[in-house]
Amino acid sequence: MLIGREKEKEALLSAFESGQSEFIAVYGRRRVGKTFLIRETFEYKFAFQHTGILDAPLKEQLSEFRQSLYRVGMGRKALPKTWNETFHLLEDWLESLPEGKKVVFIDELPWMDTTRSNFVRALDHFWNSWATARKDIILVVCGSATSWIIDNIVMNYGGLHNRLTKKIHLHPFTLHECELFCKSQGFGYKRNLIMEAYMAIGGIPYYWSFMQKGLSVAQNLDRMFFEEDGELAGEYNALYASLFKNPTLHIAIINALSTKKAGMVRNELLEKAKITDSEHFSKALKELEQCGFIRKYTCLGKKIKDAMYQLMDNYTLFYFQFALKNANGDKTFWTSMYNSTLHNTWAGLAFERVCLQHIEQIKKALGFGAVISTAHSWRGPGAQIDLLIDRNDSVINVCEMKYSKGKYAFNEEELEKMQNRIDTLQTETETQKTIHLTLITSNGVTPGSDTHNIQSMLTMDDLFV
């Protein structure tokens, strides 16, 4: 059953109402649910569908494409030698079908672009010379290699420039969508446990599909990560290799960024990863950002050249911090350390990251969702603010994010630390904007907490909208 994705589903179905042929690209990182979205939305009814083959040579790609044409009813044909010939076979098949919109779905498109195959040029010719001369073709393409889709389809400056009629960047589930998924599966998890799972595996639907009914989140994480045949135990090795043709540089960047919570500036990252600055390095950074593994941000008052790069993928961070360090092969590693200091420290940092992944929900809860604003972090002398939202209405929300299993014990000393950080921020940046202190906790604050100097308080529930 398709969970959420209402806007994306509406965008796909609107192609049936169009008076022209439609070219739609759906892209997003591995396991985010692109193929499932397309198949469910179109109810598995395609005039033609095909999936590219990873690392297969041209001849095998052409042969499998012809085989896909056989499956939908095309008669036997000689094996085409080029992609142009192959797309001509597709044209012949589509022309033989009755009137009405015809949905063509090509999955894992990047895998079909083998060396010197001229695949993109042939696709360009198919679309521009044949499909656009008709009004009944809906061409939907997708692939996990997000950077390839962006470079060759979305941002193509050749024959496919501005040919896309729709582009859908499919993002991971939000907490709200994960909650809907849990309800659909009858897990019975309260929001604190959904948050726990999200902090470990993020909003990747494929990862959530491994959760088993009747087990706690901790038991499920043990089973998926720490058992010998756990579904996510070997995911890391496949994750980056499936997205990038030569992932060595990407993995070096990820390894370096995993060592510093707040992220690194470019030169610091180069030094830590022992990488030489180059166009390849810049491209790898851009690709990791496009796929959502890292975020690039500027500290308030800093220039773009001083941008920070921060690892944001929940699964990758959990894998580095715990799965790799389980040297003894403890199959109950997570449940055995559930209330330990190590767990609580991890949860505090992971909660901050989830807040950063739900900035739109925070803005909505604070009542300024329609106000133009930008999110920043900030570092100053002896002070650090992980999230502040700089608004066009002359206000800056400084967000303090605090995780606890119960209500947060907020006291005067903690408030003084927060105020000192704000004072340092105002001094260093010389901002003339009004500062609103915003406290975001997992479960609220203890009764009697001194919160009179806090302009707004949110809880975990506000992230589930």
C-alpha cells in the first residue's frame, strides 16, 4: 500500500489530463521508493516497462530491452545493434496500440548508459523526433544514481534541455509518513519509538519494510543490524557502490565527515580525507549533496566559500557508530545498551539531526511557514548553535534541541548558558534582528521549569505533522 506521497502521486496522474506527451523524471537516493511509487500510482498498467541492468555491456542491455518488448506482446525481431534501432522498435510497438495515453516506464535508466553506447543521444532522438510529435505518450524514467539523472536528464543542456514536463525529487519519509506506515502495519509504536527508529534508519521506506510486527524497535534494530544475516548489516557496502560508478572518493568523504558531528569546511575535509583538491572532489561533494547524504550550509554571517559540509544520513551514521564497532558480534547489542550513557549521548545528537531534517515542520509549528527564511548553524568564541532560522520579518529563531526519555529537566543554569550563546551571537554578528529563543524537546519540560525567557517551546509531536 502506498503511504503518503500525495503530491507526487497527483503530479504523475495529472499527465493523463495533459493535451501533450509528457516526459517525467523521478529521482532520489537508493531505497527511497521511486519504483514503488510509479508502479502503485499507475496500478502496474504500462504500455511498456523495462529495467536497466547494473554493469551489463551494451549487447546485453539491448537484448534485455528487446526481451521486455516481447513480454508486452511484440513479435520476434532481430537483435538491434544500437540504441537508435532499439527505440525504433519501441516506437513500432507503441504505434500498434489502440488510442489513448500510453505509459512507458524505464527504471534504472543510468545503468543503460554504458560506455560509448550513445544512449542519451538516442533517448533524445526518440523523444524529440517521435514522442513530442504525438499527444499520447507518458514517458516516466527513474534511477537510483541521482547525480546521473540530474546531470543527463534534469539539467541536460543538449537535446533534452527543457524537455522534461515534470520532475519529481522523491525524498525520504518524514516522521509523519513513518507514523502512517507503522499504523498501516499494526506495529502499535508510540511516537517515542518511531523517533528512535527514525534516528537510526531515517525515513527510507525500504529500511522500514524490514521492521517486524511484535518486536520492539530495539529488537528490530538488533535483528536488522547486528545479526549475522541482518538485512541492513551489509547495506553500507551496496549503498554507495550502487549510486556512483567509482565510489572510492565518495566513501572517503563520508568516512571523514563521520568523525565530526558539526561538519567540516572544504580544506579541513580535504586534509582529513587525505584527498587532493580537484574537479573530481567537487563533483563527488555535489553528488553526495544531491543524494541527501550530506548537507552544505553556511554559518550565519559567513560567506559561501566558508560553507560547511555535514554528514546527515541517519543509517550511515548509525552504521559507523555502532554496527562497525560491534567487534564481539553481540546479536543483542542495541537492547543491552538501551539505557546506557552511550545510547543517551547518541540519542541527543541524533534528535538534533532529525530536527534539522524537519525544519519545514518546525517553521509551521512556530507559525511562520509562509515567511521567507533560511536555516543556518553558527560557531563563535566558546559558543555553538546548531540551528537558527533567519527570517525576513526581522526575527531570528535560535533553536535549542534537547532529547530525553521523559520530560526535560530545564533549570536556571541551562537558561543562562542559552542566553550567553545568544549574547555571543549578537556581539559577533552585530545583527539588528530580534532573537527568539526556541526550545525543542522530545517530551516537554518538567513542571516548574523556569521558561519565562523562552519565546516558544515545541515538542517531538510538532515534528510529526
